[in-house]
Amino acid sequence: MRRMALVTYLTKDYLGTQPANKSQRTAQMPGLDAPSPRHTPKSILVTGGTGTFGTAFVQFLLSQTKVDRICIYSRGEHAQAAACEAFGNDPRVRYWVGDVRDKTRLARACRGIDTIVHAAALKRIETGANNPDEMVKTNVLGTMNVVEAAIESGTVRQVVYLSSDKAFQPCSPYGQTKALGESLVLAANKQFGGRNQIKFGCTRYGNIWNAQGSVVPKWLSLIKAGKAISLTDYNCTRFFMTIDEAVNMVWQMCLHMQGGEVVIPEWLPAYRLGDLGAVFANVYGADVKFVGLPEFEKMHESMNHALCSETARRMTYDELYALVKAL
């Protein structure tokens, strides 16, 4: 029987719930203290390991797990030097300067690795709109290289692909390339999952608060320069997720993935962009400039047909105010 992709929903305490429809299989993902993980990673390669997620994930691995070896694979030598200093030259961490477009380099980095967390991607929506070919090279061909390097390594047992809510019904090159990345990963699991003891799975989440390239640092930069913050549409909504939630969700996949699933967090609240803009105007005295929603952006994001930022729990002004004041 041909295996279908699993759709796993995670509640706030990381327990599986019911799938969107009965034709989809569902997998339970136990909590952080679950006694019997399917897999205990000992050596992990993190592509994009010096980005917002990668840095937080490596810090979590060093402080909260018994992983013996962590390979950070990324393009930026300066970012790697900063990471090395931040991690105190920990001997468990190794640094590979490389691009996911380079399969030969990836294959070398995969030697002795049992788990790959594939976080590397070109993520800026406007970058993809203006340079779709470059986004394809990194997000699609790069993911293909990760998949092939994992299969050919002989040691990799699982690959976790970090996707996005923008992969569902995509309207931008970024979303389209992330959707294609999911397809590559799920197809690899159908073709190779179970053979050579290798598994592939995806996790899909929303905007990480204050991540590189997100609206918060962008607005802070404009305020510092004495400029008005640019707001696309007052009623535009986006899912909200903390970096700790993203890290924990991916670690759960590393422990409990069975292969072929797309993991979706069902608990995520959402905020209205106009509310966040009002908080910034209040806290920083910033002027707000409405620029209109570009064609490659959605008014509301969705994880799937059942989970939409428009109908998710709306974050209050006070919640957003507390977050902004803590920046």
C-alpha cells in the first residue's frame, strides 16, 4: 500500500490530536519528557546553522541534550566566528562553511551524521519576487542536494525539513519553493523511507517573533533611522511563534518522527499587523506609513484548510505591548 503523508497536529503541550480529515493518517508526538523516543540523535547537521533558528537550536542541543556532535553548515564565515564565540568554543560543535547548492561539500559534512535538520533557505519574500531563479537554486535544488547527500551518506537516519505556512496555497516564489521542498522530502520518504533505516519529515510553522528579516527588526531599523514604519494593511494577520516553541517542535521531530509527516502546531495565536503597528507607534512614537499589500503577500496565512491566521486566537494589544516593551 502506498504511504500517505502524515499530518500531525501539535497542541500547546506537544500532544497529537485529530487530523483535518479522516483520509489522513495521524501520528502521536509525545511531550518533551516522553520516555521512549523512536530515535536518539547523537550527531546532528544543521544547515543554516547560524540563522535565528539554527543558533537557538544549537544552543538548545548544547544545554539540554546529550548530542555528542553538532555540525553547523552555513555560508557566512563571520556568522560562524560569532557563533563559535557565543558557544564558548564548545568541542562538540564543528563548523562547515558551505552552501546547500554544493552537493559535494554537503556530502562531506554528512559523514558520520545521523540526523539532518535542514533550516537553510532564502526567506525574504521580496527577494524571491525579484530573484525567483536564485530562490529555486537554494530552496529547491539545495533541498534536493540535502536529500541526496543524506541517502548516499550511509549514516544519516533522519532528515527534518523546516517549512512554512507560506507553503500552503503559495502566492510567492518563496512559498512555492518551500512547497516544492516539502514535496521533495515527502517523495524521498516514499521512495527510501524504511530502506537503509532513513526517514524524512517536514514541520510547518509561522512567523518567529523578532527573527532575522521579520517585521520587528525591520521596523526597529526604520525607527532608529528616524523613518516611519511601513505597514501593508491594517487588517493583515500573521501567526505568532516564539523561537523556543520552534526549537522544541523540531526537537520533538528528531525524537519521535516516524517518516512522511508534515507537523503543524495547532495552538499558534495570530496578531493583526495594524495592532502591532499601533503598539510600535505608542512605545516608540513612530509614524506609520501604509504602503498596501503587494501581490506576493497574503492578507491572511494558513497552515492548511483548517488553520488560518484570520480565525486563530487574536493576540490582544496588551500582549503585543508586553512583547514590544521587552525588546
